[in-house]
Amino acid sequence: MATLARFPGEAEAHDLRPVDPAYQFNKYEAIVNRRVRIRQLYAWPNIQNQIIYGNISNGLNGFQFSYDIPPDQIQVVVQAYFSANGAMYDDHIWEKYKLGEAFNVKDPTTDKPSIRNIWYKSKVSAQEVSSPPKERSHPYYTDTSIEGLQRRGVLFLI
């Protein structure tokens, strides 16, 4: 409750239904219901459970490199909820609402409550991986940032 007390008292919300244009139902369905050989779903309720990033990366790499399943035949969906929703927010929201304090997340560079989303940004530049690298040893395949996993087709939902 202390965490929620920091946020404004009133907020508007409405049910987002598949017929609502903001939902973009057809795009969503094209992503999650495409024909693939492997489907993985992660339910992620706790922002403090950071092992999820390595688990997702290991799953992708295992199927691709151990079982020779093409990357476009692997579908990974991560459903974030409860405190894990915080990992889906941008740096502006982290700073404005002091999410580092709220979720007890320290920035490793300052050792203070984080005012940025420490899990989102990839250390691998977009130009470096405009197309997936051929070498298995490339950092692209060990990038466990949200941005890096999204480049590999992981869909994060909130």
C-alpha cells in the first residue's frame, strides 16, 4: 500500500476490448497466433525475479543452437503483472514516480534507488545487429536486456 500511496489518487481507465481500435487486435493476433514449432509463455509477477531474463535467453539459444530450430519458429511471450509491470515502463516514468524507491531497485552505477529502467536498454547497438549475427559467440545471443530480447522476437505484455 505504501507504494501505491505515492501515485495520484485519481486515474482514468477503461476496458480495452478487441473491437477497440487502440487494441490493435489484428496485429496482436498475427504475432501470437502465427504458426511456429515452439511456444514459451512466462508469467512474471515480481520485478525482483531477475532470473527471468537469463531463462528466456537460454530457452531461445537452446532451441536455436541445440535443436536447430529457426528463430522465426520460436515464439516467446512474457506476461508481466503486479510489480513486474514496472520493468515495462520507460525512464521518464521511473524518474517521475520514483519506481526505484517503490520497488526497492538500486541502480548498479550509483548504488541508489534507480531513476531509470535498468533492465530495458541493450548494450549491443542496433546497427551492430541490424540482421542477426551468424557467430554464436556474438553478444547478441547473450543480451538479456528487454530491448535485446525484443530484437529476438520476444513479446512482453503488461
